[in-house]
Amino acid sequence: MSSNPIDKNKMHMEDFLKPLESIKQIEASPYLFTRIQQRIQNKLDNRVPMRTAYSMAASFVILLSINAFVLMQNNNTKMEETNIAESFQLMHDNNLYK
């Protein structure tokens, strides 16, 4: 008689899992749950206050506005330089082959 491969696998699995039956459950420290809760609460307390977040966002917007203003002024200065170069009939770019 031929044996069923499923029965062989089941027997092999039971032999494999037999050492796990000797594992015993241990007692956890009574203060373990309290310590875990305290760590979670400490993580929640480390958030940035909304006032600080709004202040940083406002600073960022002001910085971007100043940056845009400086870039616009720089663009106007370049136009003035181009007008001066044209008035003296100078080449306003380095393109030699037109």
C-alpha cells in the first residue's frame, strides 16, 4: 500500500512542532504596561506647538517674498545695463557670430 503524501507531511510537521510544546509562558513585569503607556505619552508630548508652526510658516513666506523682490530688482538692473550698453553702441551679449 502506498502512503498518502499529505499524511507524511502532517507527521513531519508534528515532529517539527513538538519542541514548541515545552515553551512556557512567562510573567511580565507589573509595571511594563505603565512604562509602555508613558513612552507613548512622551511621544505625543513631543509635537511642535501650533504657534511655533505658524511662526515658521510666516517666516518662510516673508523670506520667499524678499527673495522674489530681490530677483525682480536684479532683472530691472539688467535692463538698465542693456539700455546703457545700447546707448554707447556696445555689444550687450557675448555672441560674436550674428
